[in-house]
Amino acid sequence: MTKRIGYVLGIVLAALIQARLLPELGLERLVNLPAVLLIVTASIDRRTIVLVAATLAGLVIDITLLRPLGLSSMAMVVGVLVASQVRGTGNTLLVRRTAAFTAGLMASNITVFVLSGGDYGRPGEGALAFVANFLVGGALAWVGLRRRSRYQFDQTLRG
């Protein structure tokens, strides 16, 4: 239970960083930190807690930045649902994790595009942000895969 609460609070903290710190650095449109973290960690086993975290993180972003309430939540929820469905359960290979992340990120971006009426910012900005998010998400998926495989074979970490 405490791991789940910690996960949700960590995602909400990432949403606050996205809404307050990244605009100060000029990176608010380059990397969508909570969406990347949610989509990378989405699987069928954890779908419920990830959906709760996506909803709360989206609401935090929308309230903090005075956006239409629910837009960010809907985009993150759609991305999580698609990514968890593609990824499946258990320990998956890096190729499947990457495919799930790509599908989830594309679904999230398409949702924002459709819900905002086709207005997605400056030309070329979406492609650069997609590549940056893909690189960050790919690195996180690779680290998670290595960490999980090391945890499975190390008997001292099993408590």
C-alpha cells in the first residue's frame, strides 16, 4: 500500500515539476515528464494505480497552469491504456516496452491534438517533442528492464 501511495505522490511531484520548474528552464514543451513516467511504468498488472496517478497528475497540471480541466488527464489516461494494452503483463523485452511506449505516447499526443481542436502549438514543435520524449522514455524503459532483471536474479534483494 505504501508503495502505491509513494508512486502516486511521485507522479504528482513530477506533474508539479512539469508545471512549475520546467517552464523556468524553457523545457515545458520539450519533455512531458509525468506522461513519460506514466506510460513507461504502465502494464496490465498496475493499470488501476497508474490510471489514478494519471488522473491526479493531469488535474494538478490543469489547475496549476489554468488549462481546461481534464484535458491533460484525458491525454495521460489514453496513453496509459494504450501502452498497458500493448505491453501486457510481466517481464517483457525491450522491443515490446519500446513499442508500448511509442504507441502510448502517440495516443496521448493524438488525444491532445483532437481535444484542443487541432491547435497544437508552433509548426515542427510536436516532432521535436515526440523525439525528446521518445529518447527519455526509451532510456527509462532500458534502465527499468536492467533493474528488473538484476532484481530477479539477486536473492539478497528479495527480503
